[in-house]
Amino acid sequence: MTVLAHLSDLHLDGGATRAARAARAVRYLCALPGHLDAVLITGDLTENGAAAEYAQVSEVLKPLHERFPVLVCPGNHDVSAVFAELLAPPRAAAVHGGAHILLADSSLPGVAHGRLSPATLEWLDARLASAPQTPAFVGFHHPPAALGIPFIDAIGLRDPSGLAAVLSRHRQVVAVLVGHAHAAVSTTFAGLPLLVAPGVVSTAVLPWENTETWSYQDANVSLMFHTYTDGVLATHVRSVPV
Ligand SMILES: [Fe+2]
């Protein structure tokens, strides 16, 4: 069985409040008695993409790196160049627990919406072609489908047809994993499960829940576990008090 933990949207800003929320998720995972094949973080590790914020990310995630393989990609609040210089390459590809994990950079400088560039789609296509028998998880930051959260749907992944075309060529893709919405959502894209990890920093509210704010800052810290056994994917949402 492949077991992946999936976190998103830490938004570390140098302050203590958000660092404590991210540290809570790290502490939860590091205290698990059982095995995880990898931990994925699908973007917005920082609030502003500043060097000091990446230093805070490295410090908060250190215990996680000591125990598990950790794969990350940037979000719209990150700055890809700074992310690449101080944290990790903006693309990640590795096999863990028998699963091919591919994380890509969907961020664009200076705007909140996302796009997968032709070069990124070529990279994804080539990587998937290199291991056609290995179950694959494809991840990035921006959801390629509308989720029913107007604020997020306006700044999702633009031009998702290129991604759909790539995915349609590789039957081993199990699911698409994203963040950005600060909400645990399951839907579909290009005939595949599209799984949106909750935000560690906050939880988005739906228009019919609250008209005063777009997110709750004090909700539990949530994350997902994706399991894959004998061709079957199951996703669990775990929520822990801060
Ligand atoms: Fe975010």
C-alpha cells in the first residue's frame, strides 16, 4: 500500500501564529507510529515569498525532512525564483512507496491565478512516458476545475486543456493533487480524481456558510492521507486541534 500525506498552504509569514499551525501538522505526522511513503506540500509555503519566510519554512519542516521524504511545489504566494534558491527545485519527481510523484510549478509571477507552461507540460508528459507502469500522482498548486468557492474559482488554473491532453495520454495517473482553496474538496478533472488538500493556515468558508469572511483562521489544522492499494485510491481527511 502506498500512503501519502498531503498538506497545503502553510502561508508562513515570519510570525508565530502560522508557524504554530504548520508545526502542529508537522508534530502530528512525526508522532505517527506507522509508515508514510512521502509527504507532499502543494504550494503557498510562504505568504510573500521572502527569504526570511523560507528560512522559517525550513526550520518548521525540519523534523518532517528528518523522518519522511518531503516533496514541495510553489503556489501563487511563493516566488518561484526564491523558492528554488532557498528551499527546493520548483518541480519534483520521485518514486516513493511504488508511486511516481510529480509536482509542478503552476505559479505565475505577480498574479494569483495559475498556468502550467508548455515547458512544464512537456516535462510532465516526458516523465509520465518514462514510467508507464508506475502509478502516478500529479500535483501542483492551482485547481484546474471550479470548486464552488467564488473567490478561489476566479484565480484557479487557466487553460487546463493542455493538462487534460497530457493526462489523457498516460493511463497510469491515479489522481491530481492540488491546494490553493484552503478547503478539503474532492471532484474530478479529465476523468481523474481531483483532490484538493485543506489549508494548514486557514479554512475557506462557502458562500452559504458565511458572507462576512472568506476563511476561518482558527479552525483545526487539517491534512489529507491518500492511500493506493491494488489499483484503488482512498483519501482520508484528518483534522487536529491547534
Ligand atoms: Fe494559499
